Amino acid sequence: MMSEYFLHNPENPSGGESRLAAYAHKRASVRHLLALVRRDSIFGNETLYDAAHDLTEEFDGGSPKIPVLQDIFPSETSSTSNVAPLPAPAAAAGEAAATGGDSPSAHALAEAVKSRRQTAHNLEEELKRETVQDPEVVFAIEKARIRRANMLKQARTEFGSCLTTIRANFPDMEEVDLARFVVKGKGNVKDVTERLTKTIEWRRKVGDPVNKDMVEKAAVSKAVFMHKHTKDGLPIMVVRGAYYDRKLAPAEEYVLYVCFLMDAMLGSGDDDYEQIAVLVDIRGYEGAPNQVVDVSFLKGLIGCVSAHYPQRLGMLCVFPCPMVAKGVFSMVKPFIDKRTQDKIRILSGPSSVGSPVPSQLFDLLDKKNLHVMMDGEGDGPIEYGL
């Protein structure tokens, strides 16, 4: 439930985290928990145990960023928590094999997973109670529900046989998540299976959500951030090309950083966002690196989003585009499928330092929803997700 991400005028006490960021971190902790519970059935107990242990060590001591993780994964020496640590997988597996699965260790592991599911449910309910019903957010969430329902309807009506097969092959995944891959693969069971398998493997490497430690250097650039909505209710991710800095991080890390923010913005729940709008501002900015557009970043980003986030891009708007930028886009276009190409808007105009935003951009979003530092009228903190 991501409503709080885009509230107007959130509290931002001096020297501390904004309420917006605190909500984002709490949501991240829920996603970590749910991902670990899901992996227990997909990849085996050892992955769940190791990941839980790593998170326990990382956040033990009450990190101000994600304090709730200490409650979910308490250290083994903690005397304040009533949630028992997970038993070692090797012992559980050995005793289960010897006793037919009824050993105390196997039972303890099942109880621990059950406890974490309940913790996740409690946190989700808490997040719902905390949400302020901003009219713009309510509109955006309702639009997301409609988009999700339409996507599910398409998967069930046009590719029902494929969806049934895929659900049987991937029983631990939600139908709505599988449906996106089914629509992307146009009902081809082999293609959909390959896409899902590759995405599961990718998630094992980068995390679900993407591990923040893998994107911290790219985040320092402040090239990518989240801010408010389009007129059609899509949450906005802004990419400012002028702040892309190869000296800080390689192209691959910038791609992962975009994925990290997408994980924070999107979900599959009833109150989650279904798709996003990406605004790519290629103007120069005073004081920014202002390096030449990196084609490898654009190709990597398009490839990654297409492969692992099917049906998640609602709109991609690139502005303002002089002739040289259009030339770069023509190089990238062959790597974009037709359905994605239809979602791309290219707005012409000069891109030098101090150039104005193309007026056509405000056909897509209100001026109050474009931040003042980008010639809009929006204020409030910028969300970098960390």
C-alpha cells in the first residue's frame, strides 16, 4: 500500500526523516519479510534462514531507517522480542528426514514462518491505518485498481489456458504477478516460463526488493527520484540525465537503482500502484556533471524493465529533445517492443542549461506536480528511496 509516498506537504522535521521516508522504510521492511517467506517455499529453508540472519545482523541495534526489521528478525541474544529466531536449516532438514517431517526443529521452522506471516499482516494493517486519504492519492489508487483489473481480465480471457498452466507451474506466486508475464508473453507457455525463470534467478541475485546496498553509489547522484502523479493517476519517477555520473557508479548500478525505486513504488495489493510514469529530463543543469547520454544505460534500463517488470510502464516521456537526442533514441528504439513504443512520448525543445520545460508536458501532469527545481510549482521533499 503505497499511498503515503505522494502526500502533499508531508511533515519534514529538521534534521530527521520525513514521514514520507519513514513510511517508505516501513513498507520496505514488509516487502523484505514477504519476500523471505515466499522464498522459503521457492528456494528452500536455507535461503530464508540465511537472509533472515543477514538482516538480523544488519539492522540489530535499532537502525533508525528500518527499525521494524528488528522486531521481525530479532538477534538470537535479544531478550525483548517474543519472536523466536529461525532454527538452522541443516538441523531442521536432517531431523525432518529422520522423523518424516515431524521433528521439533521442522515444527519450529514452520511456526517461525507462520509468525512472520502474521507480523507482515499486522504491519500491512498498520500501514492502512496510517494512510491519509489525499484526494489525488485516492484517485491514483482507484485508477491502479482499474488497470490491474483490466490486465487480469485480458490474461484470463485471451490467454486463460496459458495462465492456468503457469499458475500450476509457479504455485507460490500470486495470480496477478503471473498474469503480467502471461500478457507480456502473449500466452506462449514456453516464453512465459522462460521469462519467469529468468526473473526468479535475477531476484535471487539482486533481492526482492532490490538490495539497497547495491545502489547506494548511484543514489548519491540524485539523478532519479519519485514525486507525485500524472493527470491520469500514474506515480511519477523522474530521471535527470544531467546528474548521471559515470564516476560515481557504472551504468548497471543506475539501472538497478531505477529497479530499486520501482520496487518501492509498485505492488500487487488492492491499494498498490500498478504502473508508473517515467519522466526523463535531458536538459543541462548548472552544477551537474552534464555528461553525454550513456546509450548503455538506456539499453540496460529498457531491457531490464521489459524483462522483469512486464506491464509496469504506463508512460515514458523524454523531454526536451533536440535532434541529437532523437538520434540517440533511434539507436535504442530497435530494442523496444511495439507495445512499449506506444507508451513513449518525445517532446521537442532546446536542452541546454536554463532551457524551459516544453509546454506540452503540462498536458500530461499539472504544474503543481512538477517540482520547482524542474520549473514546476511542486514543493515538498524529494524521495530517493534510501
